Amino acid sequence: MVENRAERVHLGRGFWGVTALLAVLAAASVVFWYVAPVYDWLHLPVAIETAKHVDELSTFMFATGSALYIFVLGYIIYFSLEFRARKSDPPDAIGIQIHDNHKLEFWWTIVPAAFVVLLSVVSVRIWYQIMPLAPATDLVVESIGHQFYWTFRYPEINGEVTGEMHLPVGVPVDLNLTSSDVIHSFWVPAMRLKNDMVPGMVTVIRLTPTKPGRYPIVCTQFCGTAHNTMNAMVDNTKQFVVVEDKASFDKWYQGWKIKNAHVSNELPVASTGTVDLANGSVSAGQALFAQKCSACHALGPFSQVVVGPGLKGVLHDPAHPNLVDGDPSTPENVAKILQNGYTGSMGSMPNASTNGLTNQDISNLVAYLNSLK
Ligand code: CUA
């Protein structure tokens, strides 16, 4: 064991001076987070009262985090300069050995553990402040995530509301969230509330909007190639939550009730039986392909695999006379795969029921695929 560093088993000459400097910087950073209008800079207005509790937690974490960061980084820089290898050291010199220093190990375990417990206590307290346990009785709104937009359902409006979601100010509301295709996440930054939208599952956000305004909705799960278009923070032509007084809300609500009066609330019936391929619409098929198929299928040649194979020429490719299930590539057999789904060596694709395809949808898709040569 080389003992040439024995004389340096100490904290270094400048330790207490550096500590005092870091303490001043850390205190300044804490003051900064509590005084600076950070949430204004981030364009985060407060649309509901409870958003303030989330901000309190964020500010607490920013403040303690930056103070810790200043100490950790400061000491790393100080110690690596103070205890750097000197020219006079022999080539096999090793640093000061601190293994089995029980006092040190005790403190570096206790301090972070106590901090984590403190954080969890503060977080759980705020969780109960922002999430009422009782369901809302006045208004329940459903929001459904799609690739790549949201629709909304209201108790007395037939069908779905597109575009903006409106909420009356001061009325407790339950937002029931789900998805029609892949996992999205519904986030209204001004409300500091977010929940995933999972197909086949309903998740809930409970809130009482308290400040009228127009607040962006953002999707925060990568949900496909156009995920970025589900973000009204960066594109103000996208979808917003509009919080308004009761009279304006009622007017909007009546408007949609009348507009959708003729719309049926029946769900489309998933494809069964024989599909009539004669009346497919290429343009409707193209729109549907972009909406439902493009997440997994490119419009390139067979070899251009995204999740499934590229579908350009699926009906006109001499190199691939058969479909992935081995059947000849005819419109009828493509319709059969769309109806029943596929599981095999290429992977798997859900059936028409899971993909939400009606007989007409399948007929449109086959017409479109047939047009790609
Ligand atoms: Cu929807 Cu990302």
C-alpha cells in the first residue's frame, strides 16, 4: 500500500471556504425558484385552483434539486482540483481510501433517505388535494384519443364533438378518457393534470375549472408518426379546452345538441359476412389508411417493413403473388385478412372488430390498395 498521500487525509485547504460559497449559491437558487415568475415564463397559466398545489410541489423540487445540484457539482469540481494527481506522485499512487468509514456511510444514507421520505409525504398530500375522491355529479365528459386528434362526448349531445372541448367555469367535472386506437396521453398544462388514454380502458381526471380561458391540449405519449400534431402548445390551430361562463357554455352546448341531433349514437358494426367490394371508395380508403393503417404499414414495396410489410402493390406485385397468409393476392383475400386479422411469421394484425372497421371501411380500403400500382 502506497502511503505517500497519508498527509492529505483531510478535506483540503479550501473546504470550508468553498462550502460557504456553495451555501450562498444554493440559498440564492432557492430564493430564485420561489421569487421568479417561472410558470409565466413557461406559459403555464393556472386554469384550476388545484394547479397551484402542483406548482408548489414543482417549486419545492426545483428549489431543493438545484440546491443539491450546486453542492454536488461544486464539491466534484473542488475535490477533483484539490486532490488531483501531482507530478511528484509515483505512477502507482492511489487516492485516499474511505471504504468502511461508518460515519460517512451513515450520513450519505440517512440524508438522501430522509429527503426522499419528505418528498413522498409532500407528494401524497398534494395528490389528495388535486384529486377529489368523489365522482362529479353535474357533468361527465368523455374524451377519446385518436390518431391524431381528440373527440369529446357530452351527456345530451349525440355522437361526438370535434374541435374544442368546452367546460363551464366553477362546475366540477369528471373527464373519462379512453382511446380508439393506440395509447395517447391527455394533458392540459394549464390544469397541471394528465392521464394516459388506453384502448379498452377508462381513466379519469377530476377537476373544477376556475378561470375562463382557452387552454392547449397536448398528447404526451408517442402515438404514431403524427404524434407531434396533437400538441396545441406548439401549434395553435390544434385542439383546446375552452373554459367559459355558464351562459356561453349553455349556448355552445345547445348548438352542438342541434347540430348533432340527426347523428346516431349507435356504434358502427364491425365487419362480418361477405364484404361487397364493388362499391369501395378510393379516397375514403386513402383517408382511412392514413388514419388507421399507416402506423404499421408503409406505402412502399413489400420489403419496406414498419411493423407490417409495405402495401404498395399488394395486389399488383409479380414478385409476391401470394399474401402473407399464403392465399393468392386477390381483393377478396385482402378483405378476408382485414376482416379476420392475421397471425403468422410476419407478426400479427388485429381483426376488424379491434381495428373498428365496418364492411364499408374494408371495401374502401381494398379499393384504395387496389389503386396502388
Ligand atoms: Cu396521441 Cu401522441
